[in-house]
Amino acid sequence: MMQRLTVAGPLLRAPAIQGAEQQRGMATLKAISIRLKSVKNIQKITQSMKMVSAAKYSRAERDLKKARPFGVGSQQFYEKAEIAPAEQTEKKHLVIAMTSDRGLCGAVHSGVARLIRNELADPAKAANTKIVCVGDKSRSILARIFGQNIVFVANEVGRLPPTFIDASKLATEILNCGYDFTDGKIVYNRFKSVVSYSLSDMPIFSRSSVEGSANLAVYDSLDADVIQNYLEFSLASLLFYAMKEGACSEQSSRMTAMDNASKNAGEMIDKLTLTFNRTRQAVITRELIEIISGASALEKEK
């Protein structure tokens, strides 16, 4: 009985294996066709996204030229007055990560989060530092390790061009969040050209740091209300400037990324088309061989 089973096994399985090979050949041809169609659709999407990003980039670059005086003027005030963090026994730092909610733009957002993550690698520094995430991309990266350091997250960023009203609301939330920071900085992407950007940061200071500056006496008519109002306006101006820099860098990076994706899709289409033609030719050749072999066998029987 064991010998019969051993001999009969391959005889019973042989037709199934032959049928499976044919099905695999047909399924491979169909799978290549489906893959080729999907890659072509992806290429159409990436080309459309590149065109949209190009239009948004031109507008973002024009807006950035108008927004730069806000940021440069606020930074020059801190530099000319030589403002430094106040000497305190316990310093509290605040880091503002300037990103957006949208992806598919290279390493624009991950670079900002990576810089902050490397700076907070020291547990002693991480214990005295809080984070404000502007955009959901920075939150998704930093919340894995530094979730307890995040004060709040500003969503709905990147869908529309940033405005000064958005920066004012964000500045109000930062000042009213209940965290009295001694110093801090805004981490953002500084736009250089259509193909390059660089990570940069701008310092921000608390009211006690500004009032303790020795060179602040150069400015006349400065009282507590004037300093507070200017600090609010200065923070909003810096945030507005960082938003515009980040938006322009994001659109230029997305335009480059979608261009590279379209080129990669084109190369993949060429390879899949060549593979599809070769596979189809192999299937046709095999079928012709089977027909000719069958005809030859019939002639020999006759």
C-alpha cells in the first residue's frame, strides 16, 4: 500500500502542477498589466501635483519677499539691544517647531523634528524644555519620544497660505499657554532657492529678559505696557516670517519631489512595458509551440 501511494502521488499531482504553471504565467502577465496601469496613474497624479506646487511656489515666493521685513526687523531689535536670557537659577526653554500638516515634500518637516530631537537627547535639557508643534507632521514625529514635552499643537497649517492673523493667534496661544519660558527659539526652514533650503532658528525672549537688557535705555518712552505690546507684536512677526519661509521651502521641495517621482515613474513604466512585451511574447511562443507539437503528433498518428 505504501508503494502504491508513493508511486501514485506524483502521477496525481503532475496535471495540477502543469496547470499551476500556466496559471502563473497568465497571472504574471495580468499582474504586470495591472501594475503598469497603476504606475501610469501615479505618474499622472505626481505630474498634476508638480504643476499645482509650481503655481503655489510662485505665490509663496512673492509673499516671502513682503514678509521678510517683519522677521528681519524683529531680529535686529534683539541684536541691537543685545538682549540675552535673564540669569535665573532654573531656566525654562521653549522650542517652536515650524512645519505643516501636509507631506510628500521631501525632508522639510522631518529635518525640523530631527534637529529638535537631537537637541533634546540630553535628559537634563529635555527636562527644562517644552515644545510647541506648528503642524501635525512635527507632532507625529516628536510625540513618540517627547510627548510629555509638547505644550500644544497647531493644526490646519499648510492647506492655505499663512497670514499674519494666523501668526497672531499662534502668538496669543503661546503667551497664554501658562508656560513662563525664559528663552526659546523658532526652528524653521529658511528658503534659499528653488532647489535648496536650510534649517535655521530665531531666538525669542521673555519679558524679564527684555527688561533686564542694559542697552534698552537707548529707546525712549518705554514702559511696561509698551514692552509687552511690542513683545506680542515681535513674536507674531517672527512666527509670520517663519511660516512664510517654511511655506516657500515646502512648496519648492514638493515641486522637486514630485518631479523626481514623475521621472522615477517614467523609468518604471519603461521597464514594466519591456517586461510585459517579453512576457507576452513568451506566452505566444509557448502557445505556438504547443499547437505545432499537437499538429505534428496528429500527422504521425495518421
